[in-house]
Amino acid sequence: MVFKRLLGAMGAGGPSVDTVLDGGAVAPGGILSGQVHLQGGSADVEIEHIGLELIARVEAEHEDGESEGAVVFERFTVGGGFRLAEQERHSVPFSVYLPWETPVSELYGQPLGIVLGVRTELAVAGARDKGDLDPLAVRPLPVQEAVLEALGQLGFGFRSADLEHGHIGGTGQQLPFYQEIELTPAPQYAHVVNEIELTFLATPAGMEIVLEADKRGGLFESGQDALTRFTVSHHDVGARDWNGEVDGWIRQLVEHRASYGSHATYGHADPYAAGSGNGHHSAHESGHDSGYGSGHEGRRSGPGLGTAVAAGAAGLAVGVVGGLVAAEVVDEVGDFFEGDDDEGGEED
């Protein structure tokens, strides 16, 4: 174990912390478990509070350009109210539920380029220090996997994935951001669609699936965006012809010119975002009074189709986004989030 000593607010002789997550990726709505290991410093201290924060790297587009920032999207209290003696070792087990809308960071073990982390916060004698930071791996729910598998079998390919700050109007979205999975069109749709953007909004009962098509323009008309959404139950996984169902969704999407909702402008900057300013939302409608817009410019794009999915599946092939491999994604968690510690942070 590599303990991180809590400097700064607690002094060089303060306690140190190492949070160890149980192995394997966790599904949205699933249980994240592990242990917070503490080691006492040069004096006895009262551990008032042990908290965990779930953090995501989120993209924001505003009038001055695009930026990235760290957004805390859930907090848990997992311990506290005990005395930690000098040099004492003490472990606190925890088990918490991930939010249902937690973004998916991997598919069949292949990273999608989504950066998620679990940060441990320790409160001692009225001072708080954000200590250990660990990468969080999230796998898809069965319904998400079924939809992605069907898209792969229909000929769609993985292009990139990111998290966009803002709210998709007309949905039950709870988090202040949403995940977009960008897909290259299947051959049968390549003449009418540049790309398909897919968003999953999970709930305990099922899934809202939002599809957006960046449509090609014809000889006498400019290209348009079209957007539509569908709802499925978690119990539908084994009860539907997913290839036929998803192909029907795509056909409905590309054959209708009407866009779902209108575009909107945002004006409130999230305290964890790297940039600030008024955001112009260029992809989805917003019904949220706080957040940034999303756009198509400046996004990372991968090398198209990468490694085929494992376990003999003939589904969606996932590439390594922007050249990142799993180890580099892990490194990026620390590199990205460590600079976003307490400035203008949200309050509990």
C-alpha cells in the first residue's frame, strides 16, 4: 500500500491515508466497496469525518472556447468519530451505491477515454484535506451492453466518448452532465449521416436512450441534426430483438427532419470546471439552470475501429481513444484531478 500523508492543513506530522477499492469494474447503480486505510502521524488525532467523492472529467464549451474541468457528482460519508493514535493503523470498510447515471468508462475491458476517480477526504480537528485519489472503472449495464452490441452488429463503429456539462431537456437526467458516445455510421446510413451520438440515462427501472444524428446535407439543403429518445426496461434484455429494435430507432432518427427541442444558452459556471463563462449549447436542449453547453468542435477522436470486443462477441468494436491505453488513463486520473482541489468547491 502507498499511503498519502496529509500535508497542508494538517501539517507534516498528520495522518496518512490509502483507499483501496475492491477489484473489478462496477456497473451504474451497483455497489462500490473497499477500505480506507489510515496510519497515525506524530500525535494522536480525532478523525471527525471520512468522506468519498466521485469525480469526473467533464468538457464544457462556452463563448471563449472549450475547457475541461473536474466535477464532483456524488459524496458519501463512510466513517469518522474516532481517535487515531500516534502511528496507529486503522481500516474503515465501506460499501456505497454508484448513481444510476454514472458514465461508463470501459466496454469489454477496453477503456473509452472517460476519466473517473474516487477521492478520499479526511477531516481532523476542523481541517479537511483531500487525500488519496483512485481511478474508478465502470462497466455497462446489460441493457447498455445490448444496445452497443446491436449497433456493432449493424455496422456502426466507435469514434470517441466524452462527458458534456449540461442537461438534456425533456429527460429525467439527474447529474449535471451526460455521456456522449460518438459512433461512425454503418455503411447503409453513411450517405445520410456523418455520425451518431448516443446517450444513456439509467434509472432503477430502466433506461432513457437518446440518439442524435449529425445528418449530411443534400444538393439543395444543408445538413441538420435530428434527435430522438426511447425508453427500455432493464427486464427487456433477453426479451427483445435488439438488432431489429435498434435499427428501427436509427431509421426513425434519420428519416425525420424535426429536431428534438431547441438549443439553449447557459450562464452559471460549475465551481469544479476548469473554465468559466457563458456556455453556448450546440447539441442538446437544456432544461437546467446550471451548466455548460456541448459542441462538436475540439473533441478527441480515436482511430476509428480498434480492437474487436472480447468473449467472441461480434458487437461494437472499441478503439483506444486519442491513443490512451489503460495505464495512461489511470495516470491521467491523478494528473487531471490533483490540480482541482479546493478552489471554489461545492458545499455539502
